[in-house]
Amino acid sequence: MTSISAELGGKRLELVKGIVPTASRVAVLHDPADRSNVLLLKGLQEAAPALGLTLQPLEVRELGEFEGAFIAISRERADALFGAPGVLTFEHQKTVVGLAAKSRIPTLWGHRQFVDVGGLMSYAVNFYDQCRRAATYVDQILKGAKPGDLPVQQPTKFEFILNLKTAKALGLTVPPTLLARADEVIE
């Protein structure tokens, strides 16, 4: 199973525009050492022009670089932020969600767990579905299949999670159409 979701760039940027319709500049917090982040940034860059967006890529390679990235976001006056999913951001999710809240920047995250700890919203692979699908592979391996013979499977189910409490704290009005698209709303 893979959770690489670089092809979601356009959909993710559409959701950013849905919550901040006037957005023209979106910062992208990513780790250039993470190959999936490189692919994700490329997908976002391809989708941004059609939505009238300019991206502000911000590289972070370690915990100590997050604060500087958020200073750059404020200095460059980004209207919103996309936090790329990866080991680095996931490991420090409370820190980066806290910095986003302190900076008062609307943020779309690449994992639902960021929304669970107070982030604004996420559009990502449904990992619970991935685990259910992985069980079929476990079953096949236990019945003698060679793991190397099993094909890599792309994710098939994605979810949009929205935190209304965070939206309210940011002074955002969530359009009813965006609210209706949410798979889960945290109140």
C-alpha cells in the first residue's frame, strides 16, 4: 500500500480557495528530503496557476526550522498554508499546528491527525481504509503468497475533515457548500 497522494494538489488548493476565496498566495511547508513531499510540491505547482494562486515553498528539514518558516509566512503575507504530510511534520504535529494557530493562518494539512489536534482542515488518504485493505494482503501472505509478487496499491478513499472550532478562532466563515463536502466536521 502507498499513501503518496501527489495527484491531490488541485483538489487541495480548491479547498484552500473554498475557505479563503480571496487567497492568492499559499505557503507550502515541506521537507525536500522526503521524496513524497517533492512529488506533492510538483503537483501543487502544476495546479496553482489554474486557480490564480502563487505558491511559497518553505523547506523544513528539522524541528528548529519550523519557527523560521512561520516567520517567513507572515513576512511574505501568505493567505493560507498547506502542510505537506511526512515523517517530520507528523512527528511534530502539535508544534506546527500551534505555530499555525499563533500565526493565525488558515491551514490545510496532509493528514487528518493534524485536524484532530486543532488544525483547520485536511484532505488526505483515509488511513483506516488503507489498513482494512492491507488486511487482505496479510491474509494472502499467510496463505503462501510472496510479498514481492503483490502489486503496490494506490489509495482509493480520501477524506475531507474540517474543524469548525478552529475556523471560528481564525474568524473564518465556512461556506455551506464547503461544509456539505466535509466527510467529518469537528465542532
